Amino acid sequence: QVQLVESGGGLVQAGGSLRLSCVASGRSFSSYGMGWFRQAPGKEREVVAAIGRSVSTTFYVDSVKGRFTISRDNAKNTVYLQMNSLKPEDTAVYYCAARSGVWLGRLVKDYDYWGQGTQVTISS
């Protein structure tokens, strides 16, 4: 059993930065792969980034590559998403997710636990 709570969302001007945090409660946090997803109004939830049990294993969707960075601090049971050079197209509710599988997950169905989401709005 894992509970996830996201924070750090807000309203930012295009070109600005935000850092999202996701704090996990439960045992064996370091054994879970973690991911960030986002969902805009009228669109399906899509993967943004993922990080494995090894911090050297990461994935980024093409649209955020070079701008976003996923990281984790197992001592704090926390995963982060650093978002730079933000664009209006990044506006969405961002969700943190956890999975028990060995490999990186890229689909919603790959994940077992979800946070409640945090709103990110980018103005132009």
C-alpha cells in the first residue's frame, strides 16, 4: 500500500519554472518505479517522465525532453519534477504514480498507485 501526495503546482508565465514534489507514504519506497503524468481538459492522461528504482534509468516524452528533469530522494520518500522553459501547452493537472514492476512504465495501466494531482497553469 502506497499513498502519494503532490505539491508545487501553480500559475507561471511562459518561460518560467516550477518544481513539483510527490511525497510517498508506505514501506519500501525505493522498490517502486515512479512516474509523472499530466492530463489537460478534454485530453487523455499522458506520461511525462518516469524514473526507475535506479536513478540512472529515466524516460521523457519528446515534448518535454531537455526542459524537464525527474529525480528522486529515497531518504525523503520523494520524487521531483523540475520543469523549466514552460510553455502554455504544458498546462494540465500533473499526477504522480508508483509501480512495482522492474522496468520503466510508460502507460497509465502500468502503474498501481496514484496521487490526487496538482494544477499547473502556464500563461502567455
